[in-house]
Amino acid sequence: MLFILLTIISSADAVTLTGSSEYAVPGSDFTLTCDVTDEANAVRFYRRPNVSAPVGGIQVGVSQCFNINVNPPVNCTLDVCSCVTTSAGGRGTVFRWVIQPRTGDHGSVWFCTRTNLNLTDQELDSQKYTLNVAAGPGTSLSLSPADTTYNRTERDTLSDITCTADCRPDCTFVWTKPDDTNLTASAVLSLGQLNRSEHGTYRCTARNIIGEASLTVSVTVVYGPGNSVVLQPQSKVVDIVENQTVPNITCSADCRPSCSYTWSKSDKNFSNPLSLSVATRDNAGQYTCTASNTVSGKTEMWSLIVRFPPRIISLNYTKGGADVTEKGPKALICAVESFPPSTIKWYFKANNSLLSTDRDVLESTYNLTTAGCLDTGLYTCFADNNVSDRAVTMDIGINVLCT
């Protein structure tokens, strides 16, 4: 009878990364050892957060170990790398990479990745390994770059800021956000492309069982109003009847430093909030709010539509006076001020007959093409719109000189 024994090896047990000692001495060789229980064709060493570019790489070929972190690959030397190959050749089980830690490397996180093309999981990562560099925080805590104040415009990129200290035994590092929550348990503050929420003071704290030390970095993120300009009330158009009250319109925006606000209409400027009190035909139109600071400016439009009933501003002859010869033409013109435009009708007052109608106009002309004796009399210009239920009228006379 054939018995098959299955041995399950967890990912954590299959690949492990260890250091050559509990503490690394700055400037001295320190060996990272990647143990691979299921063998590997190659192993690469990485330092987080950069998991795309390996720090070191070793490949087995014909029972030899090659440094593949250079191009072209070269044989490993003990001061750089080494590995333990299997009897079958082409694979290895123990891979070592030599680094020279610095004080700022304390707390850095590493892992190794083994590659075995004969396995289902061809690539497998080790558990993370935290490098301990002998030192203590004390007065050795420093920043790189050394600046403690940064002024940037939103979307600018802030280079990484590294907090370093000599600690013994090992220190831990914590960067604290402006709202006092932990940003990262790493020595590196990496904000990258800045947004306005990252404005404030950041604190790096290094601590161990001996004590702790802190340094702060002030990051000022300035930004213009962008698309944040808003009006209150929010309606961008107010449509009311003349002499009604116009609400104050407040313009605001999210800016750093604070924005200044100016309202304008044509060549006239107004303060913020815009206060027009009551609606008149003179203050109708489009107003512009400009929000600006040292970074940029942005405008927002607001319109006041004022409706008012018609008023006949002129009623006259297009040519000459009231007299017209028999069979001669005569034209009358009526001009109206209103909003919206009016419906203008012409009547012959003697019998109140409707002569013509023009809709949605501010001016109307009535043409009497051939005058007769019976056309002598008063003519009425009638104007109305939907603002008021009362129309306005005005009369003008025509005198036909009959023979």
C-alpha cells in the first residue's frame, strides 16, 4: 500500500529574512539572510516603501551565485553577496546580501522575494524585517532636509522628510499628523503631492526605553479659490418684480490665505455681501463676484431680473405732423419701456376697432397706407405685459385733408 504524506508549509515558513545581529552598527557591514526552504532560482531584497526597485538580487547558475543587481551580472563576492546552492545546481536555499546601514536606516523595513519557476507560486515574499540601528534619540534627532518650515502651493510636491536618530536599544519613529493622529510609524514623512488637508504642523517622535525626543515641521499649503466660490442664497438668478426686496447675496470661497471679495457690474464695484435693497430697472443685470488671494482668483456670476409693467415713452408720427392728404400714407410709432417686452395693439378710437397687434416688442409702427376722409380721428396705442393686469394707453390724432 502506498501512503502519500503531505507536508504543508505556510508562506511565513517558506521564506524568512533575518539579520546578522540584533543591532546594526552604522557604517559597518550587516548581512541580510533570506532562507528559502523550498529552494529558489533567484532572490531579491527590497526596502519598503519602494517595492518596485530591489536593493539587491542574487541568482543561482551552474552552482554559482551571481549578483544580478548590476548589469551585466557578476559573481558574488563575500563583501556583497553569497548563497548556498543545492546539489542539483541551478537553485539555492540560503541567500545573503551585505548592506552598510546608516543611522537614518533605523526602523527601515525590508523583505526578500524568492523566485522558483518550478512551483505554482513562482514568487513568494518573506515576512517583513525591521532593521535595528544602535543609537539613542537624545540630542541626535535630526531632519533631512534640515528645514522645519515649508511653504507650498496646493498640488506642489513636497520631497520626503526623514527623521533620524542614534538609538541604543532600538528606537521607534512616529510621524503625527496635524490632527494629532499617527500618520506613519516610519522615519520618513512622504506627503508627495500636497492637498489642503495636509496643511499644519507635523511632529516626528523617536523613542525607546530610555526616553524620547521630538522635532516639528510646519507645512503651509496655500491655494486659491478654485471652484469653491459659492453664493448664499445659492440661486444664481433672482427674478422679481420692481420695488420688491432683493436679498443680500454673500460670496464666499475656501482659500488660504483668505480671499478678498469684490462685486462688479459694468464699471461699478460693490462690497461683499452685495446689498441692493430693492429691485429697480436700473440695478437689473449681471453681477460678478471676484474672489482672489495671492495664489489665484475666481469669478462667479449672479443675475437680477427685474420685471416691470409697460410705460409708453413716446407716441409720434414717423414723419411730419397730424395732417395727411387724402390717399396719402401716414405712419404712427409707439415706443414702450417694459420687461418683459409688451404686446402693443393699435385701435381706431372712433369705433374702437383693432387695427394691428405686435407681440413681445418694445416698439410698434402702424401704417395707414391710403388715407381716406373717414380715417380722421384719434388712434390709440395699447400696451400690456404679464407683470400687471392694467394696460397703458395713449392717443394720437390723424387729420385727413379731404378735397
